Amino acid sequence: MSILFIEHVQLAMPAGREAEARAFYAGVLGIPEVEKPDNLKARGGCWFEDGPVRVHLGVEPDFRPARKAHPAFTVENVAALERKIARAGYLAVRDEPLRGFDRFYAEDPFGNRLEFLQAI
């Protein structure tokens, strides 16, 4: 038995802030929202999926953002995305270099850490 791939990443969010999630994940990052299954809709949150990229945001009553643990996304043009995120008013910061990659970190509207990388 072996693990084949990650099916999706689940991040937490506070209740009632789905509009902010949509503005960032669909609006800024360009990951389309998909409808949650009927049996999960009452829980709140949003799902964003585009091919193999699947980010699910679930409501956590005692929400605290993930400041260290994070998903890392391979992107086509890391510099352009960094500018787009910053222009939209979200925090985007450079960190220590990682050999073979150009990268930066950003925070979603809830303070969850996200990493974006492009191979160089």
C-alpha cells in the first residue's frame, strides 16, 4: 500500500466569512468555487477546485489561523502572483531562499499561511 497523492487540502476559517474566502481564493488566486455536497453545506465554508488543485475551507468554531503549517502551491509566474496578491491588499512576504525555487508566502483573509513557488 502506498500513498498516491493529496486529494485536497483543508484549511480552517471563521464562521460567516465565506464572501471573503471567495474574494481571495476565486477572485485573487483564480481557483473556481465548486458546490459542496448537500450533506456538508450546513457546516458552512467553501470549496475551491481546479483540476488537481483542491482547497477546502471549513468553519472552525474556535478558529485560529495556521501560521506555520501551510500548503505550498506551484505556480506559473510567482512574481506576477505576488504583485496581484499585494495589489489586492493581502500580505505577501519573501522568506529565506529555497534552492531551485523562487517563492513567497502570503496570508489568506483569515491569516492562514500559504506558500507559492516557481521552479527556477
